[in-house]
Amino acid sequence: MSALTFPAGALLAYVVSQRFEVSGLVLFGAGNFVYIAASDLVPEIKSQKSLLRSLLHFCSLAAGVVIMFLLAYGFDK
């Protein structure tokens, strides 16, 4: 049911972006993705018995954050 609000939100965002600068809202979207990844991966990392799997999960999370920073700096220039 909540997924049905996506088209309305996308349309609203498009209309608002025509009148106002909304590039700063990308920060909130990226922050949500980092929060979701961290809240899902951190308990998974803590529950792992294998150090190698824990390290792999942590490196995956860190790589995602680094990629987002690189994309932010790449699009900023």
C-alpha cells in the first residue's frame, strides 16, 4: 500500500523542482540509504561468527559510503 504513494511523490517532486532548487534534498535521500544500510548491516556484522564475513560486510558498507562521497564531489564540480 505504501508503495502506491511513489508515483504521487515523484510527480510532486518534479513539479516542485521546476520552481525551487531541490538539489539539497539529495543529501536527505543519501542519508536515508546510509541509515538503512547501517541499521541492517551492523546487526548482521555483530552476529557473524566469522571474522572474514564481518570484514566483508563492513568493507561493503564503507565502499558504498565512499562511492556516495565520490559521486557527490563529481557532480558538484
